[in-house]
Amino acid sequence: MESSLKKRKKSRIRRVFRVRKTIKGTKEKPRLSIFKSNKHLFAQLIDDENSNTLVGMSTCSKQIKSKKSKESAKTLGEKFAELAKGKKLNEVIFDRGRYKFHGIIAEFANSARKAGLKF
């Protein structure tokens, strides 16, 4: 019999792979992956063909420097979109990971769309 922690970890991994099995990032259209920890929010653009991270930013970076909240997710989305546009990356594939598309994740995505990223 499995413990509840092992079962939870397995189901999280299964959920991530279920979301990511159809998502592949390329150099022209990278994958925008997002991760939430207990205190911060992390976002990065990944080229899966070459296994490279093209752009990365989080709420603990110098430009934002705040805790995880909806307001910090909005500012992170705007700054992240500016960074991506600076590298001439306008179209991305959004990878929500194991998280539902609501709350902080939705705020980040909507602010990145308003700033000019297409997904």
C-alpha cells in the first residue's frame, strides 16, 4: 500500500506529462513554462529541440522583487513579455504544467497577452 505522499507525487507527475505530451517548443515558437512555489512564481521560455532555456524570469528577480500574488503575476507577465519581444520571440506555446488555468496563472497569462505575446 502506497503512502499518501507517494500517491500525490505520482499523480502530480502524471498530470504534468498529460499536459506536456502534446506541447513541444521550437526555436521559433518556444514553450512558456510556468512554476509556482510557496513564495514565488517562475516563468521561462524553453526550446525543446535543443534543450535550451531562452528567457527566464521570476518574482525573486531584481526587476520585480516581490512575493507571489496576483499583482506580482501581472507585473511578471508584462516584464516577461517585454524580455521575450526583445529576443524577437512573439509567439509561444503556453505550458501551465500541473496547475489549473485560474488565479495567479491566469493573471500571468492575460498580462503577457496584453503586453504582446501570442498564444
